[in-house]
Amino acid sequence: MSLTLIVTRNAPDRFHGFLASCMLEVAPGVFVGTHMTRAVRERVWKVMQDWIGLLPEDGGLALLWSDEQAPSGLGMRMLGWPKKELVDQEGMWLTFGQLTQQHNIEELEALARIDEEI
């Protein structure tokens, strides 16, 4: 058994009601289960997957739990938002995202060159 955390974003009340019935809501949209077994965690997540069609475009859930076999010792699952790609890089979770127009490519390349010179 391990600590389990579910963070919701713009999820309908149905999600909050169900999660509050089996976990403690420690902050708005943040649910914690202190002694949740893997089987219970999987059943809770199955319900969340069944309801994914009810999430709005900017809604989502993140499930996190302690897992010694996972990168950084952290097991993760995501539904909906945030639309990030998680990458295992040498035993550590990294977030991968595309560069947008907000990123200044020349500035990023200059910063990369500075690191190489040091």
C-alpha cells in the first residue's frame, strides 16, 4: 500500500463526489488516499476512464502514487488535460512539449551555447 494522489482540473461534480467517497479532499480538486492498495487504485482509475467523455476540453485528471519500479519512484497516469507527454529519461520523468510562438528560438539557442562554453 502506498500514498495515492489524484489531482483534477475542471472535472464535473460527479468526479469530485466519487473521489470524495473513497479519498480525502485536502484542497479543491486534490484527493489523497493514504492506505490505498493497488487493486483499489486500479478500480478508482477504471471509473475515471469510463467517465472520460464527461470531461470538458480543458478538464483532466492526474493520478500519482509511489512506485519503486517507475522512473523517479513515481507512478503516473493522466486523462485529458494537461496534454503533456511524459518521457522516461535515464530513470527520471521529464515533460516533453512542443515549442510554441511564445518561445524565442534564438534566445534558447544562445542559452544552449553559453552552457557549452562553460
